[in-house]
Amino acid sequence: MADEGEPAVTECDPTFERLLDGDLSPAELAALNAALAADPVLRRAFLDRASLGVAIAEQLKLAAHVEPVRPRSTVRRVVPWVGIAAAVFVAVFLFLPRAEAVAEVVAVEGEVWRAGASGEERCPAGTKLRSGETLRTSGPTAGAALLYPDGTRVALGGDTAVTVSSPGFKLLQVTRGDVSADVSPQPPGRPMRVETPDAVVEVVGTQLSVSAASGGKQTDVGVSHGEVRVTDRARQDTITVKAGEAATVSPAARPKPRIKSVVPPTWAVDPATGWQTGTLVRMPGPTGEEITAARAEPVWKKERGTAFHQVMCHNAWVDGLFAIGPTTVLHCDILTEQPGFVQAFVVARNAVPDPSCWAQVHLMDGIAKNLSAGDWHTLHLPLKDFKLTRPWTPFPNPCAYLVFFDTQVPDIGLTVGRVWVTAE
């Protein structure tokens, strides 16, 4: 509390503006320090207003050399605001307890990284994520699961980046990738928000899945139980999506709910538009006619510091590609320019997304073994002959949402033509 006669800090914005202008007296600075130390709500508001979270992260390594804030009439003109933010951190926040954990990382698979004030580092299970920290999975087979104190669970699929925060409610910002969530009932007026570059999803208590394309091109939302409110950021249209429904937010059309259809047992990739990874080429196909095929292209693997070569279909996290049954067979036409090692992957989730287990990876090694290079070959690969990459308990109703082919590090000129699935 400020001493008698000292001005009390009751509002964040004017105080911050006057701080930048150098108009705070020593007594006002002392009152600001005391108020921020005593009031976590005001402290959070001050941090949000000043964007100090970002500034502190950028300035931490300089903080030890920055003097505490002192009144200065020309401070805004002389010192950049980032430096002021760092100084405020030293003068006020260095001695405050760290922000409470927002959620715990309870499971990881593959490359999972946490980015916070100290930079990016590998993230093991058991890590506590604090407000403003980002969790990232690297690679299509990576994944992670988050647990909030109220029992809310969130699962991250491969190549996904989310930032957690708690500005009076749960906020999950999905930069890209796939998440599913089982959200416990939230306090009245404070729904959990899942934000993507395209959409805002408000969740009171629901099971849902969200897929955000990189670069803000499209967001898909599916609801298994309950209902959510989905707002198109660009158009400011808001719709309600109920259990058994899905919706897409994109520049192409206004969002509207649609009934989620049953995932079919068969599937075929569109050779011209169905690949998200792979360079499209025109070339003679297996019967000599000209076809559109996809040539493997490098995909960076951060942990190993290498580039794998892959051909990958578009992700169908929300709607699914095909249902996996005991007689499912994956067929493909492939060609390699050189002999080499090729793997086939089918990544699946449960038909109803399960936040406790984000995905199961089905793998078949050496599918090009003993095949002549330079020739097309048609392969028939029963899913029952694939192996799970971990000893998971199989999903009761597995649904594939991603198929890809990988040549590991060497570029052997893998080219993929037709890919289709049957239930024989």
C-alpha cells in the first residue's frame, strides 16, 4: 500500500502512458511498484497493456545491466519503450513470484519443444507451462497432451504450435496444426477460447477438435459433445456448432455448420491437389500415359539437424480420410530413381477425437525393398501388416487422417503417383 499522501495506482493505461512520458514522480513510481507487487490482477493488466511479456523475453539477457526506472521528462524520446519495459522488469518484477503454471504437459511423443523467456528447449512430460509460453510439436508423428488444473485436457497433433495463457479465462492460441480438447465446465461468463489466425472458438464445456492451416488459410472445427461458438475473424460472423457438426472458416465462403458424415472405408488422393508435401511433376505413368505425380521434397528435422524427404497428403484431422478396419489395404504407385529405403505411414486418431491420446502411427518399413529403380511399381499394403510405432492400446474405432511416404535422409528420387484405399 502507498503511504498516506501518495497517489494510489487504480488504472493501468494512464499510468503506463505517463511512465513512457516520464511524468511519474518518485512517489508515484513507488506507489506503482507497491501496487503491482500487491495486486496480481493489476500486474497482469499492466503486463498486457505494455506487452511486457514479449519485451521481457527479448531483454532478459540485458536486464542485469539496466538501471531501475527513474523519472525523466524526455524518457519516451530518448529511450525506446522496450528498454523501459526491461527496466520496469528489473525494478518491479524481478522480486515477484513467477506466474503460476497454466497447464502441465502430461505426455509427449517425438520432438516437442517449449518456447518461453529463456528461449526454446526440449519439453519433457511433467513440464509446467506458464502464461505466454508456446508448446510446439515437430514432425507429423509428434504429439503432446496438456492437463489444466480443472481437468480440461488438450491434445496436440503433429506439426502444431500453441500458446497458453490465462487472462481471466483459459486462452489457447493455435498458430498452426491440430488440437482436440475435452473441456470441463467453465465458470459463467468465462468460456475457454481457442484462437487461430482465422477464427475464435468459445467453449463452455465440450469435446471438440480444431485444425488450423499454416498461414491462416483455413480453420476446421468439429464438435463431438456439447456446442461451441465460432467467430470468423475477417467477417465477424458468429455461428453455433453443435455435437455431430463441423464448420470451416476460410476466405472462400461464410462459415456455416454442416453435419459430419461417417468416415468412409475407402479413399483416394487427388493427384493434382491432394498433396501438402511433394513437388508436382508431369511424367509418363505406369502404363506410359502422362500423369501428375508428387516427388519427395526435403522436410527439416530440427532435433537431428537433417532434412528428410517426404510426400504427404493433406491433413484431415477434423473430418478424417478413411476408417481403418481389419481388411483395409493401402495401394500406391511409386517410382525411385535410385535403390533405397522407403517407409509408408498412416496416422490415425479415434473416430471421436480422444484428448488423452492424440494419434497412433502405423508404419511399414522397406516398402521399396528389392524394387528396380527407374520403374513404376504398384504396391498393395494391408494395414494389418503395419506396426504401431509405440505399444498403444489400439483405438476402438481408428480413423486415418494423414498418409505419407518417407525416404529418411537420402534423396533417392521417390515419386508417388496414385494412392488409394480399399476395404477388401
